[in-house]
Amino acid sequence: MADEKAAAGRARKAPVRKPAIFVIEVLDDSGNPVKLRKDQVNVIAATTNADAALDLMEAGEHPFAVFVRAPITSVM
């Protein structure tokens, strides 16, 4: 009973969203990593919604854009 009162009296904080961090490399046709600089990479979007990703791809604004579906896992 006392635990229920204590839990009910505490205000819940809104969850803090942490940014997604993607570690990527670009491979050539032989599968070897290609040297590139950070300023050569343009992140257009990061989404878990496949329809939103396809809409961006089909819009034609970024004709050379590609998307990669990758699982988000925590690495400690």
C-alpha cells in the first residue's frame, strides 16, 4: 500500500530521445572499403517507416540516394 502511494506521487519524466549513430563504410564493386571524408556523406533521412523511405526515394530530389535497412542494436 505504501509503495503504491509513493509510486503514484512521483511525477514521470518524458523519455529523452538519444540520436541514432550509424557507423558506415562505402564499398567498391570488389567489396573493398572506399576512402571518403565526412563532408562527402549526406544523411537525407533516418526512419523506421519503410513507406516514408520509399517516398523520399521516389520523389526524385536525390537521384543517387540509396537506402540500407539495418537493425538498431545496442553495443556496449
